[in-house]
Amino acid sequence: MRALPPIPFSFNPAFIHVLPKRSSSIAVVSNQGLIHIMDTSNLSSPNEFHQLNVTSYVTSMSISPTGTYMALGDADGAIHLLSQAEEDMPFNGFDGQSITWIDGPLAPPEIEWTNLTWVYCSIPLTVLMQHQSSELDRVPIL
């Protein structure tokens, strides 16, 4: 890694995120709500500025995977949403397609209960493995 020249920002930067669809652009947000979107590969290009209407200070920031939405939280508990979408678009970028789930586990087989079934249930498996089936046939049925 090598050091690059610093990028000027008028307020103290609180949050910095890379924009997903524009790999050389970053969004820098101050605690006071100033949003500065700049192209780091060409600092002389025109930058985008936005000012949030906050009465307190910005506490969190997130950008959607498509880069279309930006959500910012403030200390008053409000969430501010910004969008570049010209029409309604889902936050995650998917069209709401249904998910194909894998099959669940198979149901256990039905057990046919007879007079001898309870005998086998009451004998530990280790005992069953040690004895021959002819000895188990001699177990009295109550």
C-alpha cells in the first residue's frame, strides 16, 4: 500500500463509504449532516453536495448494494433516506422473486405397534445387540 494525497473535506468526516456502482467514488458524511460525494480518481470533476435537515448529529450511514439508496440515522432517532431512483426500486436491488427453499426432512416411518413392540422399547440397544433374537422371543408378554 502506498500513501495517496489527502482529499480535502470542509467538516470533520464521520462516515466514509465507497459507492457500489461507482468504484472510484466515495460518500463522505459529517456529523452535522453534510454529504459530499466525490470521484477520488478525478478531484477536479464536479462533486455532489447534500445537506440533511438534522437538529442533532448523524450517528450512522449505510448505502444500498445497488448504490441507489443512502440511509442516515441521527441522534434524535430519525432515519433519513436519499434516493437516486427515478421510480420505486426495491432496497436490495432484487425484483422480489420468490425463494426456492430446499425440501424439509422426511417424516419418520410409521411404527406398527404390536404386543412385542413395548418389549423392544424397554430394552437398551446394547442389550439387544448382545442377545440373539431367539432369546428375545422367550421374553414373557404381560
